[in-house]
Amino acid sequence: MIEAEAQGWVADRVSRETFGQLGELAEHVRAEMPRQNLIAASTAEHIWARHIVDSAQLAAFAPQTTRSWLDLGSGAGFPGLVVALVRPELHVTLVESRRKRAEFLAATADALGVSDRVEVRGQRLELIGESTFDAISARAFAPLGRLLSLAHRFSHERTIWLLPKGRSAVSELEAVDGSWQGDFQVVPSVTDSDAAIIVAREVQPQGKGLKGR
């Protein structure tokens, strides 16, 4: 997917106002790049295809009843800030332990006018008090087994997990077979035919029953 295709893909699915906000997000990320390495420099000129569409596609998997979203290792705001823009009914919590990145996320959420429903937690996930979310996303946060171990306490029985995994999706699922159970699906990414997203529901440690909301 090239940049023009990516922008067209987004424009067909969001309002003109939201499209403009996503463009602002892209400019904030580019402007911050000289100060910190938010995204790989090689992807800066392909930010719509490599980051915005890659993030926005996740929002469509979450049911309309979804109200709370936890994004782990939010970095430059992909996918968390993008999801907050395309799904305005959501309260999104961004977890980013690196101070400069957390500060960037908070400032950008404020500039985009979504700070009233975007919370930035600038600390390690292990230090955050337990609460549950309707959706959990993580992009390049940790291998699947470690991710599930760290984040499972933030899920309830209807939580949907949305985990872009590139080309490693199948191998990462195979690695947790026998230790985790649930409804796991591997869905192709719209941005790259070789990339995939793990979409999971009813995730539990093997042998454990489901916990309620």
C-alpha cells in the first residue's frame, strides 16, 4: 500500500474532521523525530501506510459496545492515538514507560483535542493498578507469551485483544500453545500481505476458567 492508497483508505472510512486530525498526528510525529526516535526514520515518508492505516484497521475489529481501550507501549501513538481519533466514543489509556514519549503523547492528545478521553500512563505496566478494559492492543510491545502474562489482569471475559504481529503471528501463537487458551484468529493486515494481526477473545491461562467483567 502506497501513501496515496493509504490516505484514500482512511478518507473512505472517517469524517473530514477526523482525517484532518490524523494528518495533524502525522505532522506532530514528524516534527518530534529530531528530538526522539518515535518511529523508524525509513518509515517517516510512508507514515500513512506504515503507521496510520496499520493502526486504524484495528478499530474495526472492536464491537460497537466497546467503551474502554488499553494500548501497551504506545510510543508515537500507534495504534492508541489513532484509535482514539477514529472511535470517538472510546476512553483510551496509553501505557508508555519512557518519559519523553509519554510527554509527547500527552501533549499531542491535548493538541488534537482528545485529552478528555485519552489517559497517558507514564510507567511500566507492572506498576499500574489492576482494572479491566474492553479492548487491549499492543504493537511491537513484547512476544505474545510475555504480553499475555503481563496484561491478562487487565482483561475480562469479553475483552478483545488486537495484536499486530507482522510475519511472526503464527509462530508466536504456536509458542503459547499449551499455556494459553481462547479464541485466537490470525487476520491479514490491509497494509502488507505478509503481515498479520492476532485477534483474540476469551483469553485465559490454560486450565483456568473465565473471569467475569
